[in-house]
Amino acid sequence: MSKVGHDRNARLEGEIRSVLCELLLFQAKDPRLDQVSISVVRLSADRSQAMVFFSVLGDEAREQEVSDGFKAAGAFMRRELGRTMRLRVVPELDFQRDKSFEYGDKMERLFEQLHDQGFMPEDPEDSGDER
């Protein structure tokens, strides 16, 4: 994909995210979608598919509840997205839980564990040494 195509996709991803966030806040009536945020949208190269990553606090049951809510509201959200943005091709929306925060937390705990076991050097900022 050319730089221009990539820039256009990035701009569209941001606009789609903004529209979906507004829909969640002001128009989605499903209580299962309360306190859910859209973290990122990734479009396919042909712009026919959009992976919509959402964040939600809670356990697996809450994640399933939100997924069910998105399944029920998906057609509405896609229709409103097309109406609001006036896209020639409105992408199919595939909602997935964003697990990057959990992954980052897991990595942080692993680094702490390695540090505690002496496998990682001490951070000079933490030791109070000014160099």
C-alpha cells in the first residue's frame, strides 16, 4: 500500500473510531454496552472489513456480555456509520476485545519478577544515583 493509501486508511480508522464512540455514548440503548470504550479500529487494505477493538473492565462473563451486545448492535452501528460518514463501501464491523493492556500488565509483572530474581539490572533512575 502506498503512503497516500496508508495515510487515508489511518485517517478513516480515526474517523470510524470517533463515530463509533459517539454511537456508543449517545445512541446505543443496549445496557450491555455501558462503560465500553473503542480503543482502536483497523481497516483491511480494501476497506471492506474493520476490526474494532474495545476495552472493558471485568471478567470473561463481562467480556461475553459486551460481545453479545455488539452482535446485537452491529447492524445498527454499521448502518449509522454509513449514514454519518457517507462511505461508498461501509466496512463490515468485527468487534474484538483489546487485550493489549492485559498483555502490557503481564509483561510488567514478568519484568518485575526477573528483576527480583536478579536477572535484570537495576534501573539507575530507581537507585537514586545521579549520573
